Amino acid sequence: MSAATSGPEVLAELARILAELTGDSAVLDAPPGTPLLRDGIGLNSVGGALLLVRVQARFGVDVADEDLNLDSLATIGTLAAFVADRMTGR
Amino acid sequence: MIKCLIWDLDNTLFTGVYLEAPDQRPGADPGRSAVLAELAGRGILQAIASKNPPEAAQYASELTGHEFASVQCGWGAKSAAVSAVLDDLGLVPDEVAFVDDEAMERAQVAFALPDVLVLAPEDLADAAQWPQFSPPVVTAEARRRGELYAERRVRRDEAAAFGGSADEFLRYSGTQVRIALADLADLARLHELPVRTHQFNSTGVPVAAKTFAELFSSAGHQVITVRLSDKFGDDGLVGGCVIGTADRSWRVQLLMMSCRALGRGVIGGLLAWLCLAARQAGASQVVVACVINRRNVPLRIALTSAGFRADADLAADQPPWARADDQGRIAAYVIGLDQPRPDLPDWVTPA
């Protein structure tokens, strides 16, 4: 994985993963402030866990291990920022 | 431990090919049907992944007298059908076995999903005797598991057609979450749950029945059971927890819930009840000691969604029965009771 992957690229890739997970292509156009759980994208706790498995496979960032409170799961944007930050930090 | 066996139909569960002769359908292989019945009796789910129309699965149910927990019929890759069963039942690859007479299909599944146990039909009778097909405890809840998943299909279809919110569907379904102090009759199921639950399990460690029995009579502990039912069926005992209540900080030493109860108001209801009961008992906070592993991320999401926060400065002391050497680090998730907490949902009947 290139360390040069930028925030916007992570965001776009994350939206693609979410569209795949939910089977809903409308997710591709969801604004970064969209919550991932419940009322937003509508992931339940198992869906959230699956998302983190995909994120680790795609970006090599183990969010579940590094973010004990899983605050990064708040919105699409917070998760993208967390991932992008960890990728440039290595 | 294998939780689900996924069957191919043509020349595997059937003695021939379903679509070959519409006026003369194949029978069920007697030896393999016997294995199916035996494993179902041990609480292992049975599912279908077949390149056939859905009627073939219906026919398989009639032949074997068994309700399959998940049915995936279609002409895509077998690995995709196996993945669909995993999604459907909330299982991970190393919890399922797949049996198919075609070597190509077995190879395709083994390549795409290396953790799935892939079997040829002729190995099935032997495999049924392997330890991973022999759960140490089999309770009534476990034996009914196949039926419970069939009820779940009906519930899910109604939920998909339902117009209102998730909470409204729980009320419409007559959801009842009953929280109670455990007694001796619950011992076998309590002992079984830590072995069978992974995604909602705070320790990941098996607990001896003797340990639960000792905790029942310990003055400083409460062992709590959670039962779930609705108009679609009775799931029985789906979860529980062990709480150390000796001081003003309630310590949850074990929290576990069957993934079957996911999305049915159980884990949120239990966490809300914990806060309420602790507050009524004069406690100032509730601490859940939770091991940080790959499998229980759903539990951690449920905890943080309910307002619990990991506190690095708080020691997550666990009693010896809730620890294992290879367990990994344990974090303390804490919630203060000085501010109002979410109300107990109206579908929860507290202890």
C-alpha cells in the first residue's frame, strides 16, 4: 500500500466498500458526515465489525485494535480520517 | 467447533440429479440423511448450497423432514453460496463445513474460503465422529436451533416488508426480553453459551458448570440470564452475564449473547438494565471487562453505542475463571451512573 494514499482517496474507497457491504449504491454519494451505524448507513454492530475487517484487508489499518472506543466508526468521514492518518503515520 | 453443515444436493444429499427427470425425482441418500439427523440432534445447523431452483430445497426438506436453517439455490460460484449462508446465519468460515460430491466445487470453496472444512460425501460418516462435530453440551435450546433459524427467516421477511422503524418492529413482533437471576435449571445452557458465542462475548473463555454453580451461591456476585421471545417463536435463554456487586463499582466479569439475538433489542436492553439495577443498588458506575480480540468487535460496538467508554487508567482485574493465557489484553469499559442513562426499553422485563 502506498503511503501517499490521500484522505479523499480513502474516502472514495471506503464508500465503495460500504456500497458492497450494504448492496446499496446510493452510499457512494453519501456525504462524509453520514453516520455509519443505525440511522445513517444503518450498519448494525456485526455490520460495523465486518466493515473493519474489510478496512484492514484493504488499507492494512487495524482500527478495532487501535481505537478501543471505536470513535472512528461515528461517520464515513471520521473513519476515513482515522485510516488516512494511520497510513501516513507509518 | 462446527456450527453448521452446508449441503450440496445433487448426488450428495440426493441419490441423483434433481433436474434430470422431473417425473422421477431422486430420493435422499439414507446414510447421509442419517448423518444430517444425527448432527441436527447435536444442535448443528443444516444448510443448503445447491445449483438448483429453490424448489429443490423445498423437496429436500420434504424428503428429510428437516427445516434447513439457510437455503442458497442458484447458479453462481459455490463459494458465493457458502458466503451467503455465513452472512445469513451470522457465522464465520471456521464454524462451517461444506459437503459436495464434485471435486471441482470442493476445490473452488477450499480456495476461496480456506477456513471452511470441506468434505467429500464419503468422508461424512467418519467426520461426524470428529471432535469438532461433537459439542460438549447439547441443550434443548441448541437442539431447537434449526427451527429457530426457520422462525428467523419468517421474522426477517416480515421485517423487510414492515414500514416502521426497527423499534416499532420489535413492538409489533411482541418482543419480550426477560432478565432474571439464574438458577440451577439454567446451568447447562449457561455453560454452553460461552462455548457457542464469539461476537458478543466479553472473555472468549469457556466457563465450567461448577464455576457458575459457585457463583450462584456467592454473596458478592449475581448471575443473570436473558430470555427472548416474540410472536414468531421462543428463543429461550440467549444471553447472560456475571456481575461482581461487592462494591459501588459493579464489575461485569462475563457478558455473552447469542448472535441469533442480534438486532432484537437484547444487548441494548441488557446494558440499560445493568445501569438501572446498579443505580438502584447504590453503585456509582458499571465496568465491563472486555477482551480485545478480532471476534468480539460487535460487542465493543454495542458497549460504546450504549455510552460505555474504554478507560486506560482503570485496571480490568478479572477473576481466574474469566482469564486465559492466550486471551490478549483486556480493557475496562466504564459508564458513570451520575447522569441519566437511556431508559429501559418497554420490551424488557427486569429481574
